[in-house]
Amino acid sequence: MDRREMLHWLRCEDPEELRTLWERADRARREGVGETVHLRGLVEISNHCVRNCHYCGLRAANHRIDRYRMTAAEIVRCAEQAVALGYGTLVLQSGEDHQIEAGWLVDLIGHIKATTPLALTLSLGERSEADLRAWKAAGADRYLLRFETSNMALYRKIHPDRGDNISDRLALLRLLRRLGYETGSGVMVGIPGQHFATLVDDIFLFQELDLDMIGIGPFIPHPDTPLGQAVPSGLPKGEQVPATIAMTCKAVALARIVRPDANIPATTAVAVMDAGSGRALALQCGANVIMPNLTPLHYRERYAIYPGKADRLEAADQSDRQIREQIGALGRRVGIGQGGRLRRGGRAA
Ligand code: SAH
Ligand code: SF4
């Protein structure tokens, strides 16, 4: 698909015509990754963060949140719960928290890998090559690090460097790949200042980076951040990408068409923006993964990247039941095993 066609789809609002896009993405998903939906248990292990991203409630300058860091024993209990619920992957996510020490996590990864059959995904922000290397050697399988936007001027504006430490997530993604991680990235849809043309570039970059996993979610303003109030985008009328479910579904569909065998989640932000049907919509336009939240409830409400995440706090077994029903209602089935990327030819990467 070329740029022109991609732009056309992003701007298209005719439901009849859009049906062709949804069908095309659904077919690409079926041929690329089949009917299974993989469940990844998500554990939000710390909400401390040294960064000051303009979009995120966990930013260091936000003093209105109550910070926590889970203990190794608490995280191990979540891993056991993931196994009990039949999940094949555990995702450990946090703010960029350098108090999560490399050696501490090496021991934890070693323990989880030795005592469970889980694949382990990390999403801990921008860490040093030495840390990433040590965690890979300890058994971590995958790493998620969104590049957020391919427009470097916009990126610099909303994702400040940390002193002399220049943020280069694209270089880190290439490093992660070299270290042998299955690598995931992605963007937010509708960040103030995001043009349609930028979103097209984002999707081409998914293809160029040959990502194993692609996470796309709507931008949800957090009131205690610089992008929390209605911020003028500075773009000419009609150029700003809206932060809607429909636009997110278009981006998911196009990502699936350019990367048929990637793992693409129906993201939490989609589920938060439309609690009733967000996940089902994403699953029908290209997504094949859901990440049920296993974080203990009293921590989960404090992991407030954006508002609304804690509105429907449900115990893991309860949301697990609902998610399985949703998947069944779509005629799909829950995947068994780790569900890593199957490169064309059927060999697990
Ligand atoms: N600290 C890590 C992981 C946690 S943030 C990191 O930054 O990679 C995970 C993702 O949440 C970010 O990559 C970003 O895309 C998304 N996010 C942050 N603030 C958001 C907001 N206000 N609305 C929607 N998504 C947001
Ligand atoms: Fe920290 Fe990640 Fe939020 Fe940025 S997006 S402030 S790195 S938690």
C-alpha cells in the first residue's frame, strides 16, 4: 500500500467504504497470525519515573501521585497467577525507574523463568545497554518501547531528554533487536501536533523496523500533565489527527496490512476509551493480543498513566472471564503457549 492510499484511509469517514479496510485487515490478520488471541498478563511493577513526558501521569514532576514499587515476592505471586489463568506471557511494565536495579531484576527473571513456562516481556523505559544485555542473558524474551511518533520535532517536544542523556528510542529498538529480544514498539493516536502525514510515516516505520509487536492506542489527556488541557495543536484546520477509537482502529488496520505476522494488541487505552466495545473493535480490525491486568488492585489505581484506567477495577479472574467471553463471541479462540512471533514459514522467532 502506498502513502496516498494510506492517507486516504486515515481520512475516510464513509462507513461503507471503511468496511473494505476492516475486511482487508481482518483477512491479513487471519492469514498472518490465525484465529487465536494471545493473552499476556500485565504487571505494573513500579510507578516511579525519572522522565517528564508531556503526555503521561507518571512523569517525575507530577507530585500528585502516590508512588509504589512492588517487591519480588509480589511480582512472583502475579507470575503464578498468570500461570494459573493459563497465560503464556508475563509483561513487566513500569515508569523509567532506575531504582529497579539490574541485578535485582536478573534474579527475579531467573526465578520466574526457572519456575514457570512463561515468556517474559519487559517494558521499563530507556535503560542502559548493560542492563538490557543482563536481562536478556537472564532469560527475558521480549521488550516493548514505543517510539510514540516518528516526527522528531514533535517527539523532542513531548518527550524531553534527561539532562545529557539524549532520548533515542529508535537506536534503542535497533539495539534490542541486536541483543536478541523480540521487539515491540508503537505510537499514540491523536497527540496534539500529530498530522495525518505523520501517522502515515509512523506506520511505514513499523514496517521498516520489522517489529515483532506493535502497540497503538488513543492519546488520553491526563489533567496533571502539560498536554492535559485542550492544547492548540498548532496545525492548520483538518490536519490534526483526532484521538478517537475510529482513528485508532484505522491505524491498527493499516499496521496489520503492512505487518501481517506481527503481534498487535487491542490496547488498554482502547478499552478505557470505549469500555463496552473498544477491545472487540480492535480485534476485528487487525489485533490478535489482549493484555489482561494482573497488578494487585491497590497498586493498579496508582498506575495512572492516563485517567480512567482505574474506573473499572476488577479482580484478575473476573476480567479474565469477561475477556474470554468477548473472544468467544467473536468466533476466535484463546491461544495456548507463549505466542511469540511466527515469522512467515511458521518458525517461531
Ligand atoms: N515507562 C515506559 C512504560 C510505561 S508507559 C515507557 O515509557 O516506555 C507506556 C506507554 O503508555 C507509553 O509508551 C505511551 O505510549 C503510553 N501513554 C503514556 N501516556 C499516555 C496517555 N496520556 N494516553 C495514552 N497513552 C499514553
Ligand atoms: Fe515515564 Fe513512560 Fe510515562 Fe514517560 S511514558 S513519563 S517514561 S512512565
